[in-house]
Amino acid sequence: MFPDRPNLKLMPDGTMSSDAGGFPLAFTAFSAGEKMVARLMMRLTTLVVSGTMLAHLSTTPGLGQIFVTTYEELLARRLAELQPGRVRVEYLRAEHVG
């Protein structure tokens, strides 16, 4: 995404920076487009790592998990595809009581 600054970094305090010719370029110096892409990349990375970690943690004997989501159906289906014998997706629908 940043051909002239390929090393997007996430610091322990949550700030992002990039390498610009051997010098750190602060997130505040990014263009509006760079900021948007950097945030999107970090969110996607966090989502993929979190999902993978949840799927792999389920391989530990005796450690069961329940993951409830109202909007991440694609992630839930992806986890089930990656770990078909360990991840089960169930759909629940609330009935309207009138």
C-alpha cells in the first residue's frame, strides 16, 4: 500500500508509524488516504489474528469456547471452514412476542 514506505509499524502504545528513508514517519504526518489505509490494514490484521487465535485455542483439550456475534457472520463461517471438526456455527433467532 505504501511502496515508498513499506514498513507500517504498530507501537506498543497503539500509535502507528512508517519508515521513510530510514527515519520514522509519525502517523500524524500521513496523508488522509494513508491514514485510512493504515487503519484498515490494522483492523483487518487484528480481525484475522483474533479469529485464528480463537480457532487454534479451541484445539486445547478441555477448553471450550462460546463466541457470540451479531454482525460477524462471515468471520464465524470462515472459522468453521478452517476448523470444521472443532468450530460449530449455530444461528439463533429471537421470536417476537407481541
